[in-house]
Amino acid sequence: NASDPRVCVPRCYGDPRKRLVGHETLEHPLKQLKVSVSENNLLSRALEGTDPLSQFARQDEELSDPLSQMASEFDLKTKRRERDRVEQEDNTLQWSTRRLGILNRFTTNEKLSLSTSFLVSSGSLDGGNDSIKAQTVVADKTKYRLEQLDHFDDGSMRHMMDLTQQEYIQRFEQLKQELIQSWHSDQRVKALKIAIQCAKMLADTTVLQFYPSQFVLITDILDVFGKLVYDRLKGKASGDPGASAATLEREREAARDTCQNWFYKIASIRELLPRLYLEMSIFKCYKFLTSSCGDYERLLLRLTHQLRGIADPLVSSYARCYLVRMGVSLTPSKTYIRESFCDLFIIYPQIFRFVARFNLHPEIVTASSYLQLYAPAFDYMILCLVHKSDLYMLDMLNECKQLKNNGAILMSILSSFKPEFIATNALQFIELINASDTPGIPKSQLLRSLGVCVSSCAPLQEQRVTFLKAAFETINKLTDPNEYINSVETWATFVSQYFTIHEVNRLLGELNARMCLGKAYEKHYAQLQSILTRIMQNYRSIELLLIQPNFLPYLDLFQKESVRVEVSKNILNFYKQNSEEYTCDAVVTNALMYLGKILNDSVKQVDLLLEKICLYLLRFSLSALSVEDERRQISQLINVFIHKVHFGRELEQQLSFYVEARGTFSNLDAVYVTLVHAACKLCTRASNKSTGFIKACIAFCFITIPSIGAVQQQMDLYLLCGQLALHHHCLGQADACFEAALQLVSDLPAAMVDFEGKPRSLERYLVSYLCNILATLVVVPDSPEQGVLFFLRLLLDVVGRREFKADSTAPTTIYLHALDMLYVQSLEKFPYHIHGVVSNDDLYGHDPKFLMEVNNLCGQVVDTILLQLKSLGVAQQIRAQAELSLELFLRIVRYADLERESIAQLAVKLWLLANKAQSQLDVTTLPQTLRSVEIIYKQVKDVSPNRAQDIAKMLLRMRNS
């Protein structure tokens, strides 16, 4: 029953429910709102500012509120995201990317002039101008601005003559600062006047070659003026965020009125050029008067038509460029740009009336230089026309065909059109270039631009051969060597990248034939080198390039020695980085050998001058590291080449190559070292070859090593070759290598200069080296012609004759290792052997006479060690003396016959000598020595009880002493 109050009736939520309308916001929802009280007082509006004390108080209040801080951070992050989004947009059309290039390209040495009434002294720019003062009352402000309109008349103009380019630029910078200061000082009429006077200067073409840079400098000032006007209008239109809708609407209406006033002021300028430039500079402000792109297009077309009133084609072209630059950021429409080109094509013939005039007076400016002045404007306008749109490309190309003297437009088309479009219509472009005969724009310049385009995007596969043939028919007709080589330089990339090696070889042949005429190559080394570099960078196989018939003749064009060396280095560098792992091609090898010989000969010439250079460098406290670095780089390149030459199992051919390389690279020690190592490696590969081939490899090394200048390297290589010969049972070659190595010890310098220029002692190296030789001599059998232990006697003799410092421990250390070697010689069986080599243990069979020779040598070595210990004591090297005494003590305990009283006494004296210096030794030295003796005792206790007893007696005597 519906009337029963106990019955629950379902509620209908559909009707009363109200949905909240969501909208995107860029502000934090908790941000503190600024409430402003709007007053209809004209005086308060005129103040256009806030009380500084109130502003500081508000800042303190906001900073103390954490929610306000969160809101501020949110706003900051939002602005950063917006900024990053803008930065990620396409910057192809950004004028800033071209500005610096224009300023650097178009310069002048002529004197410039400037006329203005606003350049003041530097003190005034710093704030000393009394005429700049804040106006806060509306009546005063209005009166002041009316006074300004009459204050700056033509009578106050200052004419600055004979300015250099740098002074001219500085004056414009002063004008910019004066404009900014005037604007912020509420002298907006003065700012407008400055902008007008700057715009008037764009009609001055007295110094033609500087006009593009002049355009950049002046439009920078106009851009600043336009930005100041736009920012002020934007601030007015935005209003206060806390204001009511009605107040905001009034603010926007006031901004529209102000904007209209600005355009009315500019429209009242009498002269056409400054009126148009000023309107274009604040063109963005039309945003406050209109909102549709159609209105922008209509306004841009109106300005385009008004620009027809500018007579000078150069001034007109740059004015149109400025209009395009202002419009491209506001509307995607290209109609006004297309209309601008239609007007330009009408006045285009007038440009060549100026060209004809300059041909009669080339001292003013050449025709080529004059036409280049148009390039920045044309390039930018065409780029804006075709950016992200292919609509007008074909139309522009067709109109260019109908145009007489179309070279300037064609150059801009080639530099601005997409490479894909140019590649698709490549044959049409080459026809246009062939038919072009523009004064001041040579065909070589057009061909260079076309070559750059097709190198980045090639024509269709079926058109490439025809296109290349047509292009080179035109290139080959160029009679000037400079034009010819400059054209070929850009086309080398295209040929090497998209054609076979036959076309590359033909190109090298044609270059060789043309550049030999009249020795034209002498003036074009840079271009010839660039062509070769481009070919190597883009062609796939460096080996295939090296074997071409025209490659080496092309290298002969580089007659200048320094260029020849640089080219050779570049080729070897490319070979190092891009070649196959190995090569066995004879033609490739010969070509690389030829290049290496050029570098080797250059090092020889450097050596002849090195002494003079070093004297000169030392005279000025410099170093000759650059010369050594050059030698090192060349050696590395040649070493890479040597390592890459590989003839597989043809080992004899490989060795023949090394022999040839040794004769070719006679001035590079590092290359000789590489050749010796390569020949040694060849021995390891010749396991199944006859001994004769291995002997030939060792002989190659033995002959090569003396040509190396560094004694240390010679010693290392002799030892390596001796060990290798011993391993392959070539005993005669091994003996010769070991003897040569030991004879070099006396020639080894006491120290060498390291890479930091500091001297480094070679004593440690010598000790290590001779210990290595002693370890090798253990298994070297004695030669019947040389006597017992010939190499050991030679080593001891060499060490004895070498002069060491009085405090040096090196000779004693060597003699101690000689004792180790002699002990091994006394054993019935050596601890190691080389398979197939009969060592002295098998050769002498523990013969008593041999053992007597060993004992005699031991006695001589011990006597020499004792003399060295005495010398160390005299030199007050007590620690070194004690440590070496312990070393000799241990060797006597381990090797000698302690039953002989003299030997036992010697051991005890050595121990006592070390104990005297106990305070200078490490704490663990003496205990470790005693433990070593105990270990020796335990080792011989079971094997030789008598020897163990002798060791025990000696220990007892040591304790009693």
C-alpha cells in the first residue's frame, strides 16, 4: 500500500543528481588564490605596479605556507614540461640556427656608417640618462609621451662614419640595450622611434657584401621590440587570476584596444620600409585581434602585396624573408610564401641588371658575390615553403625551368628541397644544370650542390647509370681545373657509395689524366686527398681498391713529400680498420709495401734533421716527443700491415716477404722487432718442415737483430732466438745467439729515459736477464770448440768487466745465481731437459774432471762474492751486506761439503756477519734462515746421514760462537 508510511518507496536518483564538469588545469588545486580588489580609479590603473613593502610581505606569507610551496612547485614542474615539449619540436625553421652562420659568412673590411639619434654615452646606458624617469601619474604620462613625439626630430640625428665592422656591431648592441631600457623606463614612444630608425637602415645597401649581416643585426632589434610589445599585451590580456569574469573581460578588451593602438601608430609611419618591418615585427600581436588561421593568411597576403612597393631586389628579398619568418610560426598556410615567390620571379630579371652593372665595375663587388647575398633569404623562404609539404615542389621546379638565369634559385632549391625529391627528379635537375648559364653562378657550384644531395639519397637504381653519365659529361666539359676538382670532390662520395669498383677506377683514371695537365695537382692537394678519403670511407673493400690499375698512379699525383706521407698514413689507417683479417694478394701486398716505403723514407729524412730539431727544441726548453710519436704511429701502421700478410702453408713465401720487408723498412726499429717476432712465430708453425727452413728463419733473425738501435731490445731478441733454436735442436745457431747476447752486456747503458723523461736504472733488468740466461744455460751442452762451461765463463767475465756502483747489489746477486747453476751442473741428472738435446749431465756422465772444473769455478765465484761483500761494507751498505751474506750462507749449507773445515768456518763467519747487523734486518729474517737450515737438515737426514751430521756440527758451532 503506497499510503502506508511503513512501506519504503525507492528513491529516484536520476533527476536531482548533478554531475561535476571536469576540465584540465595547469595549477595546483590547493594553490592560494590572489584576491585583487578592482577599482575604477584611473589613477590606480596608471600606476601599473605594486607596493614593494606589500610585495615582500606577500612573498613571506607564501613562503611560510607549505601548501603554497607545493603549489609553486607544481607550477614550476608544469612550466618545465611545457618548455621541454616546445624544445622537442622541429627546429628546422628556427632562424637562430642560421643567424650565426650568416654573421660569419658575410663580413667586410670596408668602413660602415650609421645614423641615429639614440646612441648615448656609455654612462647613460648604465642609468645616467636624466631623461629616463618613472612617470606614475596619468596626466604626467600623457603629457610626457606627447613631448616625446616632438623631441626626436631629424635635427638630432647623429651620423657616425668610418666605423669598422666590430664597432658597427657594438653600436647596434647599444641600440638594443637603449630600446630595452627605454621600454622598461616607460618611454615606449622612444622605443618605437629606435625601432623605426633601425628599420630605415635596412634600405641602406652601400656596403653590399655586409647587407645579410646587417639584416640579422637589425632584425634582432626588431624581434626584441616585437617581443616587448607582445609580452606587455599578453600581460594585460591575462589579467589577475583571482579577478572576476567581468574584470577579466574588461582587461582583455583593454588589451585589444592597446593592440589596435600599436598597429595604428605603426600604420601612421610615412615611409614604406619601416612601416612594413614594424608591422611584421609585432605581427604576432594579431593574436589579440583575431583567432582564425584564415585571418592570418589574409593579413600575410596583404603584407606580401605591400612589399611589391620596395624597388631594390635585395632589400625586397630580405623583407619577404622576414615576413615568412614571422608568419611561419603562426599559420601552416603556405599561400603567402608561394605568392612571395611569384612576385620574386617577376622582379628576378632586375637582379641581373645589377649583375651586369657589377660586371662593368668588379671593384665594387663581383657578380658571384652579389648573387650569394640572396642565398640566405632564398634558402630560408624555399625551406619554409616545402617544410612538411610536397605541394609546391614540382611547381617551383617547373617555374625554375621557365626562368632565365635561374642559377640563384636553382642553388637554393638544391640546398632546401628534400633529397628524396631531388633523387626522384635527378635527371630533370641535371638537365636544368646543363642548360643553366647564369652569370656569377658557375655550373660547378650547381654540380657540387647536386652531388651532395644524391650522395645522401641516390636516384632510382635504373636511372643511376644514365644520371652519372650525364653528370660527368657536364663535369668533364669544365675547363677550369679548380671548378673541375671541386665538382668531382662532392661526386666521389656518390660514385664510391652506389657504383662498382670499375666506376671508381675510371674516376681515378680521369682525375689522373686531368690533373696532370700543366701540373694542376700542385694547387689542389687538399681536394685530391679529400676525394681519396671519401672513396675509402664509402667503398666497401679497401683491398679491392688497392689492386685497381689507376690507384697507384693516382697516388703519384701527391708529389709534395709532407702530403704524400699524410696520404700514405691515411690509407694504412683505413686498411688497419677496415681490411680483412689476413691477405695474401701480391698486388695488395706490393701496394701496401709501396706506401710503407714512403713512410719509412720520411722517417729517414726526419732522422737527418733530428739533431738540428732537438737542438732547437732544447733551446726553447721543449721536447722532441712529437717526432718520436710520429715514428711510433708509422711503425704501428706498418706492423699491422705485416701481421695481416699471411700466405697460409706457403712458409717459404712468408719468409721471403719478411726479407723484402726488412729491406724496405730499414729505418724503423719497431718494424724490425715485429719482423723478428714474426720469423720466430714462423718457426713454431714449421713443425713438419725440414731443419734447414728453421735455420733459415733463425739466420734471418740473427741478421736482423743488429740493425735495431736499442741494446736492450737486441739482448731480448737474441735470447729469444737462442732459446727457439735450442728448442729446434739448432745448436750452432743457439750458441751464436747466446754469445751475441752476452757480448752486448757491456754495451747496455746504466740507465734509460722513460716515457716521462725521467732516467730509469737498468740494473734490475740486467739481473733478471742474466738469471734467465743462466736458467737456459743449464741445458745448453758444451761445444767441443769452446771448452767446458764456455758460456758461464763468458757471463762471469762480462759481469766482472762491467762497472757497477760501489753500493750495487747486482753483481753479487748474479754470482749467487751462478752458484745455483754450477750446483745443477754437478748433479748426475739435471732437473729439466729439452727433448732431443743432450745436456752436460749426459754429455759428461758425472766425469771427475768435469766436476773439478765446476768446483774450481765455484771457488772463483765465492771469492768474487766475498770481495763484493767487503765492498758493500766499505760503502756502509750494512743491510744489503747482511742479506747477501745469509744468501751465500744458505747456498754453502745446501751445496758445499761441510766436512772441509775452511768451508764450515766460512759459513759460520757469514752467519756472524749477518748477526752483527741484526738491528737493521727484518725481525723475521734470521729465524727464517734458521728454519731453512732445519728444513735442509730434515731433507738429508735419511738420505745422507753424514751430511746431516755436518750440518748439526755447524749449527752447534754457530750457537757457541
